[in-house]
Amino acid sequence: MKPRRIIRISLIPLIIFIAVFVIPNFNLQLDISYLLTTVIFLFTIIIGFFIASATANYLNLQSLITQEDSALIGIFNSGRLIQPSKRKALAEAIDQYLIACLEFDFANYVRGTHNEYTKLLGVVDSIKPTNAIALSIFQNLHNHTQAVTQTRQAALLAARRVVKSIHWFILILLTLTIFVFLFVLRDQSILSNLLIGTLATTTYLLLVLLYEIDANVFLEDIMSYLAVQEVFKAIGKPAYYPEYFIQKSNFKHQDKSYRVGFHDSSGQLKIKLIR
């Protein structure tokens, strides 16, 4: 897990929960119960709307990436049947493209892999049918290639964030207001403070959930690094994982051998085969 995410989902919630018991009690000359109900109602409506919108974009992006993986397998299978001599070049081009994809997050992988995808298209364009059977499946090759291009273009839109700066300002302002009202409601009861601490922490974690869905990092590891391994298998290449991913405590693989990508002191990507 990345350090920033550890801080976001572990350290900050712990600080909020402890603050309920540490910060001295204070009072406001207001009808707190009514105001808290109103603010929570507004917060629930707004964050519910954005979570629904961001989730729709997120699921669409996952679907597009799955379609792209399937189309890449189709490109390889069609290409090797049409012109067997291009099998190695096609496998290498797809391999380099996928490795480049895994170096970027969902929001940036399309722009970040332009060069690798252009090289892949060059290999596909160089494939020529050599007989009648090859000619009969030639259209399939270009259909798969068109499908990859379309999914990449659609992914540019699906990866865009729904929540803008002004929306975050409103949500954070409402969250801080909820915190203040909850802290005013504290008393000497441990059970009451536990409930208030839980509610305050949950409110914050809803913001984190919205951020991760909107930024396309929610369950990103599963989609980015596990599902794509089927494409590597289809083109006859060992599985590939970025170095920081295999350092996760929950990393598991079922491959006899796999590749690990890491950056040297100069920033160049190096790949090591693990047997």
C-alpha cells in the first residue's frame, strides 16, 4: 500500500477518533441537534450524488480496460494466423505496450502509452495476408485493432474526474461543520464519545471513498496488475508486475516464473525475470 494511502485511510481516521477524547469540551449557543440534522442531510445528498456519478465512470473504465485486454488477445491471435512470421514482433509490441500501461494509473495510461501503441499499430499494419484463409480473417485483425483504439479514446473520457475543486470545497466545509457540531455534543460518557468518534471517522472515510473512486484508484491493483496477466499468458510472455506491487504483503501469484519491473538510479525501467 502506498504511503499516502496509508496516511489517508489509517493515520488520519485514527487522529480524528483520538481527537474526540483529547480536545477539551466546548459549547455553542445554538440549537445543535437541528443544525446537525440539516448539515448531515445536505452532506448525504451531495456526497451520494457524486459517489453514484464517480462509480458509474469508474465501472465504465473497468469495462473498457477489460474490452481492451480482450481486443489485444484478438489482435495477437488473428495476426499470427494471417502471417505467422509476424508472431514474435506482434507479441513483443503487445508486451511492451502492456508493460508501459502498468507504469501509469488509470487516469494517465492512455496519454502515457502513445508511443508504445503507435509502435503496435505499425506492426499490425505490416501484417499482410499470404493466402485465402489469411485473407478471410484479415478483417478480424483490423476490427480488434479498431476496438482497442475506440476503448482508449473512451477511456480518456471515463477517466476524467467528476468532483471538481468547488465541489471538494463544499464537501470539506460540510464535513468540518459536522465535526464541530459532533464535538459540541460530547459529554463525559465514554459510550457517547465512542459513537461520536465513530460517526466523525465515518464521515471522513466517505470523503476518502469518493476520492478513490473519482481518482480511479479504488481496487486499482486488482484490475491493473492481475486481470492483464491473462494477456501476457495469451501472447506467451511471463507475467509482469511493477516492483512496488510485489512488495505488498498480500501479493500472491500462481506463476512458475514472472517478471518484475524496477527503475534504476537513472530512472530507466529494468525488467528482471524471477523463477
